[in-house]
Amino acid sequence: MPASIISIADRFRSLSIADLLEDKRIVTAFEFIDTSSQRFTAELIRICEIPAPPFKEQERGRYFAARFNELGLDDVHTDSEGNVIGFYRGEREQPLIVLSAHLDTVFPEGTDVKVRYVGSRMCAPGIADNCAGLAAMIGLIQALNAGQIKLRGTVAFVATVGEEGEGDLRGVRHLFNEGKLAKRVSAFISFDGPGVDFITHQALGSRRYRVRLEGPGGHSWGDFGVVNPVHALSRAVARLADYHAPSEPRTTYSVGRIEGGESVNVIPQSASMDVDLRSASEAELTRLEDFLLTALNRAVIDENVMRAASGKKLKAEVRLIGNRPSGETPRESYLVRTAMEASRVMGITPILNRASTDSNVPISLGIPAITIGVGGRSNDCHRLSEWFDPTGRELGYKRALLLAVGMTGIV
């Protein structure tokens, strides 16, 4: 971690978040937020109606590159992974704070993302997760500009790719391991979804597997006795379902998708499943992973032994499709304390929690990182019926502004 974040914290410790509320530039920025509801909503709708299915975030990324340029950010560029980056320059480069939101949604290509209103609710797939976070990032830049706020440090605004599902945090992994910002970032803040209560400072680790079993197939009567991939897969699922996952540290598992076969009277040639494993403990996650792999191996062996007379064997392909690291930004860290102070000043009672977000990667690397909501209300995230209500959105935007200024210092 760059030493400058510590020196900034020490140097400006006497300037509390509450003190910032008296600064005329912050007051002007807050007034802009209070009078820009229609502007923010129009931005949110524009973003949502640009499709960004998994691995196809390019069109939305181009929109953000254009908006970053329009809003006066420096060195706006798209890196080799697809992340869009722009800099709000301060008096110096350090501390360098990343403010981020992910471009992608969970919904496949072809999903209708047209926004429609039901009362005060805006309804569309992805409207809250994470179009709300993306719109807040634009709103924050506009508020900084409106207040003509001069920062001591620098903010890198980053729209990341690949946060959801099989994207496996590919955008933020690139950012911290191969990108131009690697080893330069002092702290990382991710905007993800609505609400203001939770400050995610603990990274929930997960492993995700795709399993495929293949055999010769055949007729359910005439070829009875050959290996059956569905039967073997079912044995593995049954073993996993009997696993006694500890409640503390919380550990979970789920077979989220299973498929195979061609017809009711056909022995399938193949069967596959996707498995999600999660734990608050890296050790428990590894233990659960070992159990799953052993159960799969045992299930294939059992099926091959039982059907040995057929002279055929099952073939197994087990592929890791997701590996999210766990970890924690200590609650005593300057970042967490500043986020909590910014929340309380705005009348929010902060709740520290654990989740799986873009922050997992920097946390695992020892870089202070948190994920926060940006205000408003929503429900049905990751469903076609997803909705967002902007009521209370201003509170989230103001908290984000105080946090950004509190972390970089103001000139």
C-alpha cells in the first residue's frame, strides 16, 4: 500500500468529515445534487438502455469513455481488458483513490433493457445492479465539477468489466495485476447497487465449477447397462447435498444449473452442472472444494465399476470457472473509518458486512477497499422484474462525495 495514504490520513486527521460540510464548495456540490434529480434519472435510463451482457460490455464502455471526456477527466482510455478509466486530477497523484462501478449485467444478449415506469419505480433488467452505481459515478464527477472542488490527491474513475458471474472479476483483476494502475492505488471504492446502509469491507470468497460427464449413450431398453452420466452426476449432487456446512464461519454451496439428455427413453451421452461454493473462511472454502472434487471422482468411479460389463467408461471434465478471493479491510483502517464517518454525518447508521464484489481483488492484495450502495431503493436484482426507485438517492450521492473528498484531502 502506498505510504501516502497514511500520511494524508495523519496530516488531515484534524479536518473531520463534519468540517467539510462547512466548506462552500461542498455546499455548492450538495446544492447541485439536490437540484439534479431529473438529470441523474435521465443518465440512469440512458446507461440502462445500452446492453452490457456478460463479456459484451463494449458499447456501454464506449459511452462511458465519451462521458468521461465530456466531463473533463484526464487521460481517458480503455485498457486491454475493456475497463474505462479517467482521472480527476488533484494537486498531486498520491493518494490515488479508485472510484469504480461495473459495466456488466447478468442478463444474456438479446434481453430487453428498455426502461418502463410503474409509479415511481423504473423497471428494467440491470437498472439497479449496476446501472445505479454507474450513474452515481457520473453524478459524482458532475458534483465535483459544480463545486469546483480542488483535491489534494487524485481520483481515478473506473468503469470495470466482468464483475458478474463467469466474468469472475476479470476487469478489476487486470486493473490491479497488469494495468497501468497496478501498485499505484492507495484505496479502492466500488459503487454497486442501491441503498446506503451497508459498507462491505469483508470479501466473500467463492469457487465455481462447471462439470461435464460424457458416455456412449444409447437406448434406455436396448442399451441398458452402459454408463449413464446423469446417474453419476446425481450421485455427486446427493453427496454434496449431505455436506454439513458450518454456520460459523458461514459456508454455502449450491448446484445452480444441471442439464443433460435428449429424451425420456434415451441414455444420455452427456450431463453437466454448475456448482457455486462460498465461505467466509478460505480454509473452509478449500475444505468444501476438496469434498466436491472427491465426491465427483467417487461418483464417476462408482458408475464405471457398476457398468463395467458394458466395456465403456465415463469421461469427466471438471473446470474451474470462478475463483474469487476472500479477505478483509480492517474496520480500524482509515478507509472504513472515513466511510463510517461520512455515513453518520449524513444521518446514516452504517452496517459493516461481507459480500462478493469487485473489492474482493484489492482486499486480497492488501489494498484498502470497500463497496457501498449509492442510494435509492430496489428489488428483484438479477431478475427480469428488477426495479429501482430513486427516492433518497441524493443521500447516497452526498455520502459518496464526502467519502471521496475525505480520502483524498481538499485544497
